[in-house]
Amino acid sequence: MNDKERLDALETALGNEMKEREFYLTNADRTQNPLGKAMFRRIAEDELEHYQRLKELHEKWAAEGRWPETLPLVVNTTNIKEVLVNTLKGMDRSAPTDAGDLEAVKIAADFEDKGVRLYRQLAAASMDKQERDFFELLSMIEYEHFLSLREAEEYLENPAAWFVKVEHPMMDGG
């Protein structure tokens, strides 16, 4: 992948991060389920941060014509699964969910899967170690989002089974 193709891919990533953020915010407002609200808001915050880092990178790269040496590219990591578990443990188990919640989670998981693949592709095309590490980090974070969304999907499809799995109930055989 040449520099122009990588810059074009970065522009695609910028657009994707903003579209995803809007999707998450819309669904956070739409859902009545506390899990959905917490999860969608948290991921929306992450997507905004990704957008800001990518925008900084894009501006410097476009101006300098190469990966910027002076731009500290650090991205916060979030344990979305921990947010999910903590939210679910503290909420009413009969909290309302609807088919829209499940569909939104499935769409979001697809977004994140595409993000993982895009960032892996950018990492693989990178000759610069700092550039490769940055895109591998973004890929890893998007993968964590993907796994968390799959976890939420399991919950929405069968809350009782999800709680059994998470709480690891023990049977006393004695």
C-alpha cells in the first residue's frame, strides 16, 4: 500500500469512527435498557477519542507527507466488558429490552469487525514501527469492542443464561 492509499484508508477510518459514534449515541438515546445506554455511551466516547487521534495523525501526515515523528499517538483503552458486567450486576434483571436493542448490537458488532480488519490492514502495510504499533493498538481496541458487543448480544438473547454464565453458580453436592 503506497502513501496515498494509506492516507485514503485513514480518511475512510475517520469517516467510519464518526458514523459509528453517531450510531452509538443515537442508540444510547433510543434504548430504555440501562445496559444498552451504558455500553453505547462508553463506546461512543471511545470512538470520539479514536477520531481525534486519527484526525491529528491525518493532519500531520498530510502536511509532512509521512508518518509524523513528533505526534504522541496514545489511545486510552476501555474494558467495555467490565462496564457491561458492572452495569448488569447493579440493574433490575427485568429491565426492558426490545428487538431494536438486539439489532443495534448486531450492527455495532459488524462495525467493529470491519474496523478491526481495516486497522489490521493498515498495520500490515506499515513499514514504520510506530505506525504499525498504533494501528495494531486501534485494531485491538476495536476487537475488544467487538467481543463486548457479542457479550451484550448473548445477554439480550437470553438474560437468564447470561447471568448464570457470569455469576458461575455453584451446586452444593453435599
